[in-house]
Amino acid sequence: MSEPTGNNNPEEQAQARAEQDAAAKGEQAAQPASEPVQDELSILRASLEHAHQEVEKSKEVYLRLAADMENLRRRTQEEVLKAHKFAIESFAESLLPVRDSLESALALENQTLEALREGVSATLRILESSFEKGKVVVLNPVGEKFDPNAHQAVSMVPGDSVDPPVPSNHVVAVLQKGYLINERVLRPALVAVAQ
């Protein structure tokens, strides 16, 4: 009986040994190649973990900023509401002495006309001072050119019928004074205008 040819032939045996050596070298070469892959995977995992940490930090910063903005919006809204609610407080406070003066005048009995006139005059001065503080300006436009934004014409009169004569489209008389507050018409002046 003959033996298989692969084991007896010296060439085949040499070739088989060479293949085994090459396979062994391939395994050895594969091992060092797998170490860089493992190192690269470790680096990528660490990088991914770092990226996740950065995302969490950014998320935390965003949430804090969003909360701060919401608090700022709420505080600002509250301040605006308070400003609207109490905007007139200083003006009303400046009017309190006017009321006190009028109440004092009514509380006095047996006043002379002169004392009453003096008291009313003092009260008017207090009121004018309050208007100045509140930036309320009186409109008394006699002789000025008619301004439909600040004046309301209630009658037309011939301009040459008054003394001194008034040019056409100018205010001849003020029937009721008007008022501005911070340069905005609070109440227009009721006027008679020259034709």
C-alpha cells in the first residue's frame, strides 16, 4: 500500500512547512495589527465619552441660561406692571397738599372774602407746582396760530372785530384751557378762531 503523496514528497513537505510558517507568521502579524485596532477603539470610545460629557455640560449651561432668561422675563414683566400701577403715584402725592388746602378752607367758619381769595390763590400755586413736577403744561394759546392737534375750535369770529385785530386762522379767545403732559395732549384747548 502506498502512502499519501503529500507526506512523502520532499517538495510538498517543504511547501507545507512554508505554508505553516507563513500561517504562523500571519497569526503573529495579525496579533500586533489587532492591538492598534483595540487602541483606536479605546481612543474612539474615550472621545465619544468626552463628547457625551461636553453635551451634558452644554445642556446644563443651556438649561441654566433658559431659567435665567425666564426669571429675567418674569421680573421685567412684574416691574412693568408695577410701573403701570404706580406711575401716577408721585403725581398723586404732589396733589395731596391741594386737597389738604381745600379741606382747610372749607373747615374754617366765618371767613372773609379776602382770606378765602388768598387761600384759593395759595391752593392754585400748590396745584401749579404739582403740575410742573408732573410735567403738565397749560395750553392758553390766545393769539397763536390754530393747531388742530392741540386746539379744538368751537366758534369762528371775524379777526378784525376784536381788539387788537387777530390774523386769520389764529386763536381769538380761549374758552377752556388745554393741557399737555410730556408734550402729549391731555385735553385740547377750547378756542374761538379768527376767520
